[in-house]
Amino acid sequence: MADSPDITRIAEIVFPGHTNHDGILHGGPALSWLAKAALVAASRRARRALVMASSEKLDFVAPARSGDIAEISARVERVGRSSLTVATELHAESPLSGERRLCTRAGFVFVAVDTAGRSTPIDSAVAR
């Protein structure tokens, strides 16, 4: 994802507790980080209470390893009447060499809800 004010970025360090016996990032922490960045991006766009409706295709492209810097980016791709679709990517960076690689991609759908938990329209004036 190219740099843009519409992109939310979150950085994490891959610690040994996030990895398997070979020092490779487990899917659970990766999915959690992706979902967090997606929620932040969706919340900034909708300015409404949101719930996750689905996590869509999750592609593991390359491993992130213990000690890597994980940079997660999220961008709202579509705004519907009451839902938003967010694309996310996780890149790993070696803190010593600076080498970066795409590790994971995923999509998420969020729905705006009112205080009773029912779907509610997203204001198109706010949703740019």
C-alpha cells in the first residue's frame, strides 16, 4: 500500500512468545494485529461504533521471524450503506539490514451499529 493519509499503520515487534519452535510468527498474533489496524482504519472513516462482520481471505505469503519489526497497514477500500471493507497487509522488516518483505494479506468487513446493536447507516459526509 502506497503512503497516504488514508492508511493506518501499526508497528509491533515479533517476540519469541509470538512464534513457533522455529521462530516464525504464529497466525494468531498476526491476525490480531491485522484486525486491530483494520478496526482503527474503519473507525476513523465511519466515526461510528463498529463490529467485525467477517474476516475474509487471509494469505500468508512469507514468514515473519522473531526479532523482526512487523508493520501492519490498513486501508478502507469500500464504504457501503452500513458496512466498510478494509484491506490489510503485514510487512516484516529486519531491524539490522532493513530488508522488508510482504508476509500476510487479509480483508475485513465491519458494520456500523447503534446503541441497540442494530446496523445503522454510515454518514457519507464523514465517510470520505
